[in-house]
Amino acid sequence: MDEERRRQRAAVLKAMGHPSRLAMLEAIAGGERCVGELQAVVGSDLSTISRHLAVLKNAGIIGDRKRGQQVFYHLRVPCVLNFFRCVDAVLGVESLLEIQDDGCCLPARSR
Amino acid sequence: MDEERRRQRAAVLKAMGHPSRLAMLEAIAGGERCVGELQAVVGSDLSTISRHLAVLKNAGIIGDRKRGQQVFYHLRVPCVLNFFRCVDAVLGVESLLEIQDDGCCLPARSR
DNA sequence: TGCTTATTTGGCAATATAACCAATTATGCC
DNA sequence: GGCATAATTGGTTATATTGCCAAATAAGCA
């Protein structure tokens, strides 16, 4: 159903909507990272990192693979970070208050 | 600062991370919409709609313009919805558990 | 087996979100 | 001014999120 699809899309965005999780995603985008490495990036308690990773995994954004005693996380769909070209555009605009019809930052059908 | 930028990006994603707000954004992507029209789409209480709109506006995703006694909302950066090609890819993958190196859904530097 | 390292989970407190109703503000019309 | 319509804001309650500590689980090594 359409409603269900929207629910899932929202869940993905919501999962990405946290500074620490974003920092983790950026790190993971550079290649597989284990929990300890991600803690070094973010700085929170290890248990907190683990919970954030669970959120991202649960949303389907990352996957994990156990190697030895470490768990390595990777992006399941690397392009998720491309969106930031557009998000940054949201942040950047100060002046324009009307709808822009041009293609903005991405190729296809904006509206 | 880099940390601050991340905080703002997260705020934009977080604002989009709610089914009702997503439905509203889709409607608004089709052109300016006033609060009453959006209520018809979503179905919640008018006050709830108004609060959701405040969240989106606060994140910089939409802008508003008062005409008569109605307030019309529009997308500030229409491309925000393009991201869903990628979000849907996140939802669609069942099989692949390893990092994909190909371009996925969007043009440029995935990682 | 016992010890160390890596990660997850249970439990808890603080804070944030979401939704509704009721009341308020703002605009237009008579 | 007085009334109707459109939208926002105050107040409240229920629920979810976040972050930490402590405890549990899992894997490797002596």
C-alpha cells in the first residue's frame, strides 16, 4: 500500500536524522568499520554506539558482518549519502522563498 | 564547523522522517498547498497538521506565504524528493549484504 | 578452562515527539 | 463592529528516543 511505503521511507529518513548516526554513516561510507572504530569517531559510550548502529541496521541502511570478535558494518546502498548535496542546498538557501523550477542539484523530475 | 553542519543535516532528515510530513511534502511538491488542503490529505487534526508544517518550515524544507486568510506552503528546494529513488533502493534490497561499488541510483561519488 | 577483548542487552532517568482539545489570533465579509 | 473561516498556540497526556552504567554474551588466546 501507498501508506505503508511512506511509513518505510519515513523510517529510513528518521534513522538518518541524528548527528551521531550521520557521522557514523560518513565513516562507514569510507569502507567497513567496526564498532570500536566508530566509537573513536563519535565519542559516545560504546553501548550508545551499538544502539545507534542497531537503529541504522533496523532501517536497512547498513548491514553487518562478523569477523573474529569484531562486527563490521557497511552501507547497504552507498548512494544514501548523495542526498546531502540536496540537503545542503536546503541549508544554504537564505534568499529564495519561492519555488524553483530548475533542476536544483539532482537530475530528474523534481516535481 | 563540521559538527554543526552535521547537526543541521540531521535536522533536515529528522524533519522528513515522519509519514504524515512525507505525505504533506508529496502534496506540496505538486504545487503550493494551504493547511486545509493538507489536512484533507493527511486526515489528522488541523492543529497537528499545523505543528507538522512548523517542523518542516523550521528545518528549512518548506516556506510559507500568506494569501488572504490562508497560508500556502511550498518546497524551498524541490529536489528533496529525489532522494526517494535511493531510499526506495534501501527498502528494496533483500539479497545484497555486501557493499556495492556501482553507482546505484544517483550519478556521482557514492563513496 | 580461565582471561581478555569486542559487542550487545537490561534497566533506568531525562528529554523530546506526537496527538488531541480548547482557546487564541488573523483575515475577510456583512 | 460582529460573525465566519483559516490557522496557530497553550496545555495535557501518551509514547518514543537518547544516553549512560552495569551486566551478559561471544570470540580469541594462554
